[in-house]
Amino acid sequence: MRFLSLLRFDIKRLIGNGRVVLLALLVPFVAVLLFVSILLPAFSAKDGISIAYGIVNEEEHDLVHQMVNLFSNSEAISQYGEAYPVSDLETGVEAINDGDLDLLIHIPEDFYGALMEQRPVTIEVYYPKKHAMETDIIVKSLQSCFSIYGQSEVLVAYAGDLMKQKGIPEETRLEKMSEEYWDLFYAQVGRGKVLGWDTVLSPAGFVKYEYYLGVVFSIFSLFAAFPVLYLTSADMRERFRMRRLCSRQAISFYFARLLSGSLLVLCSFAVMLPIAAGAGFIKGIFSPAFLPAVLLTVLCFSSLLIFLSLLAKEPDHGLWIAFYVTVGCIVFGILIPDSAMPSGVDEILRWIPIRPVISLLTNTIYSSEDIRIGQDFLRLSVDTGIFTALGALLYRRKGEGI
Amino acid sequence: MRGQSIFLSRFRAVLCEVSSLLVIFLAIVCSIALAIRGKELDTRYLAVAVNEDEGVLSEEFLKLLEKEPSLRIERKDAGEAIALFRQGRTPCVFFIRSDFTEKLENGSYEDLVGFRNSQDSLGDTVAAEAIINECLRIWAEEYIASDLETMVSLSEEEKQEFHKEAERIFGEEVSVRVEPKALGSTADELSEGDGGSGSAAAWYGILAFFYVFIGSTYMIRNRKSGIYQRIEQKGTSAVPLVLLQGLPLVLIAFAGAVPIIFLSGGNAALLLAFALYLIAGLGGLLLLGSVCGNLLSLVFLSLVVAGGNAVISGLMVSLPAWTGAWNVIRLIFPGTWLLRGLSGEPFFFGGLLCTAFWMCAGILTMILSGMGKRRSK
């Protein structure tokens, strides 16, 4: 049988089994769909939403009034909606229930006093569940703002006291303090500028979907290769037992299986990528290295699972081995951080296939740092080379030896 | 008597099934290790610093960053830092600009630090937030101090006193808290995900569920051998037999939970939460065992159901407040009620209903799928 006919035959066996293909593609499909549905509300908010939010300011201090105005008009918040002053909490809650307001920020009485004396004080943000996402943005923005800002204000007050002791006229002193408050506030609303970024309040505080998407792609494309293992284990038991193969035939069989397996894994990407792209998680900023990265990934996973299937005598045992190896890859490649590992072990863990795959996929999809790609390609190529060589060797031995 | 012998023989068989028993064994070992040694694990993210500034403020900034509990800062020169970054040993490298001190002393906070990050870790976001906070803290202190000096003349002692006071203020806990409050639903519903996530017991719960599901291989074997067909031909239902045979899996998983719960500082109420959770798992076992024809499909579907339970219920990761509909859907996942138990919230009635739902779903699927019929190949 010529190699191409063999390949066609193998693809028919693997992909032709509708139920197996359905299962192999159903798992990544469900996983990405779940991921997208969880993160979509927050993600779509980045592109601009408009909400009406009320502010109940029970603090009489002028500075807090001015601060609220500035906060409402800041670039960070104004892109999400418009602020409306509300007289009291009850009216605000009623407006939310009537659908006139989307959420309500409540600044309590004696807020300024508590801030200055560093007593615990709580700003409440009321919202209906349908606006939970916007609330999260507002809450994060407010929290970032007050973490350093609140403390800085206390220091301004301390400096003000010193000025008073030194006999600075009251008017000049208050003017200076007010100027400082504003400058501190402007710094907080443009905090990304510290890193040279033109961003909102908390540039790093948002959900890092890029990483999670890379994790989902990696794990579930590996699971999609499980049918390859099952079929290979079954072949070892049945087809190879029926007839002896010469070395060349066995090797041809092996590569046909490797390629058909890769095709199945590739199909899982064909399922996952459009869902993620359709939901706006991928916006077409692919690095040119993306396609080679995907191809190397599918080859690596396919060769890994073929190799594992050759270690077992029964298809079910092969499946268990693959399951434990996959769990090991996830635990040591994703869940346990490098820093928790003894020196030396962490270096070995970097070669576990799933880690370079996550790195390659995230960095080539979002094209942030090309500098990392070379090292990841090297690691994944070495892994693929080892699994392929061992797999081919075992395939030949088992094919001849029966 | 007959039921007892079926149960005992199945119990012995479960203890001899090394492949699936390894799941629960690893779950117990890892969870106990996590419960005992979890707090000692160094889970800090590595961030590599390149200090291009020779001023005093960059040194102060690095010292502040080194106190960050979530970060491990290593100081390197530019070449070494880039090499580490390229090799994937650090998620981010930050360059303290050569004019860092000068800019801060002049009251500017823009572009103080250069930041290179990759997308394949969560560590860079943690580092970026800490870097911004510490820079703004130093900037605020310098800015206020220099403003003060333009207004009044301060003795060396007063200057030192000012900086000491600044250290005290910034060293204290942030006093302002921003609290989201949902209208039209209970507030605790929003925060329930925070309690037990990441704990040893939660992780054990995730793995134990998978163990119970994957244990339904006996249903596939029995169906293939025609046992259920023979039972139903005699006019009796196969459901009690399947339940009896599944019970040892639940008991083994429950036995594993006992030491983990107590090592994690849990109480007897948690045992009840775990019992309800695992009985719901038995319902899942019936469901999966009824629809799967071979181990491959069982592994796939077990992953989907056990993984879905782990994510949606919040056992694996706390779902953000804005996940909307998932906050309602999660109520039918047993993990939600286990998590409530782990968080010290009321769980019993909800957990009981959820368990009943899963058991009914399992038994109904089993009946509808015609367990007594032998599947054609």
C-alpha cells in the first residue's frame, strides 16, 4: 500500500467514525463555549458600554464633592457611562428598580473624616444583577483609586498641619492642599502612565483572558487526541496480531497514524478558534508564527498519545495512562508555579509539552512578545522529536515482533 | 443478604481496580499534602528588575516591591534579564528608567518604568499592579515633601519626621473598602465563591467527583456481558443492582474526604456536605454509565461533567460577579452546595434538593436508555 493510500485509509478509520469525532470535538467545543459565555460580558464591556449611574453623596465636605465630580468625568469612568446626582439612598434604589438607573454609588456620611483618620469606611455600590459586569469595573476602579490615594490624602493633611504650625496663612495653606489633592487624584486616574501606558485606572486589573484562552486551547486540543490513542491501542491488539509487518510498512503505518491524528487535533482548533474569534476574544492580530505553532502543537500531541498507546497492551489501559499523563501535565505544567518547585525540577517542568504550547499560542495569537517564541518552538520541537522517534521505534518493534 | 453479598463483592472489585483507584489515591495524597504543606508553598511570581537608575529612590522602590507578598523580585542586568525572559523563566521584566529618581524628584510620574511581559502567565498583571502602586506611593511622598519645602523651611529632623510619618501612613491597611451589593437577590450569593476555592477540600471534591463518574465502567462491562438484560428478563429492575454496585465508589471517596476535611480545619457539618455531594455524584454515575458505550466516551463525558461542575460551581475558580446566568445555573451543580458548606454557609436543603435532582436524573436516564437492552456493536 502506498503511503498516501495508507494515509487516506487511516483518516477514514479515524475521522470516519462519527461518534468518536463528535466526542473528540464536543469536549473542546463545550469548554470554549463555557469559557466564552463566562467572560463575554466583561470582555465586551471594554469596547464601550453606556450606563447610567447615580451617586448618593452623604458627605458634605467640599473636597469629596469635587472628587466625585472629577471621578465621574474622568476618562476612566466617563467611557462607561454618565453620572447623575441622587438625593438619598432610598430614591436611588427605587430608580434602579424602575430601570431609570443602572447602578448606584453610595458615599456615606463622615467619609472624609474616616479617610483622614484612617478609620474603616465603606463605599457601597448597588446594582441589579444584569449590570453586575459594569459594577465590577466601577468597583475595581474605585478600589484602585482609594488604595494609594486615600493614604496620600492623609499625608497631605499631615503636611497641612505642619504648614499651620509654621504660620502659613490659612488661605494659602488650603489652596496648596487643594492643589495637592487634585494632583494626587489625577495621578490615580492616569495610573497606567507610570509604565508609559495610555490606559484607564487599573491597566492590569482586568481579567487576563489571553492566558486562560491559551490554557483552554492547550488542554482541550490534547484531549481531542485521545481517540488516536484508543485506535492505536486497538490496532496493537488486533491488526498487528493478524499479520506481521515489515519495518517499512510499520513505519508507514506509524506516520499515517501520526498525520491522521494530527488532523483530528487540528479539527479541534477549527472548532475552538472560530468560537473565540466570533465572541471577539481574538481580533486577528496573529503573528506569522501562529500557523507553524498550531501545526507543531498538533504533531506534538498526536505523537505523544501514539507513544503512550504503545506502552499499554489494552486500549483501556492506554486510555488510563494517557489520562494520568494529561493530569500530570496540567498539574505540573499549569497549576503548580515554578517557584514552588525545587531548583532543577522547575527546568525539567518547562519541557512538559503543555507549557510551551500555552506560551506559543498566547504569544502568537496576541503577538505581544516575539522574543519568547524561539525558545518555545525549540522545546516543543524537541518534545515532538522524542515522542515521534520513540513511537516509530515501538511501532516497528511491535509490528514485527508479533 | 443477596444485596449485601453483591455490595461486598463489588467493594472488593473496586479495591482491586488499580487504574481508577489511583485517581482517588492521588486525590487523597495531593489534598492531604495541600492541607498540611499548602501554606508553605512558595507561590510568588518571579519578576526580574533591571535598575538603570543610580538614584536613591529606585533603591527605595525596589525595597518596597521586595516586601510584596505575591512577588519574588530578582535584580539582574539587562542582558541576563532578557535571557531569562526569553527562556520563559519569568513572565515579566521591568526596567527602572535611568531618570527614575530625577523624574520623581521633579514631580513627574510618567514612564518611570519600562515593562515587558508575555501573555502566558498571570504573574505579569500582579507585577504591573504592584509596580504602579509602589511608584505612585513614592511619587506622592516626594511630591508632597517637595511642595512642603517650597512653602516652609524644614529642619533635617522635621524632614525625617515627615518621611517617618509617610512610612507609617502607607504602611497601614487601606481604610476604604468598596462593596458591591446586588439588588433583587441575596448578597451572599455573590461572595459564596470566595470561601473554599483553592482549598484542599475543594480540590478533593473535584477529583472525587471524577473518580465516582469514571467508576461507572462496571456499568459498561455489565451491559456488554448482558447481566442487566438477564435481570430485566426476569421482570425485576436493574436499578437497585446498579446503585448497590456504585455505592462502594461513593464510600471510598467519602472515606478519603474524612482526613482531608479535618486536616483542613473542617467540622462534622462538612462531612454531611460531602456525603450529599458524593451521593449526587452517584446520580451522575448512573447518568454517564447509561449513555456511554465505551471507556473513551466515558472519559470524555466525565471530563465535561466533572469539569463543568468544578468551574461553574466555583470549586476550581471563583467566578466573577458578572457571570450573569451562570450564577443561577450553578445551583443545579452539586459543587455549589459543597462550596457553601466549605464557606460555612447554609447548604443542607439546597444540597438535598440538588442531590435528589441528580439521583432522579440518573435513574430516569438509566430507565429511558434501556439498560436491559444489549447494545449492538
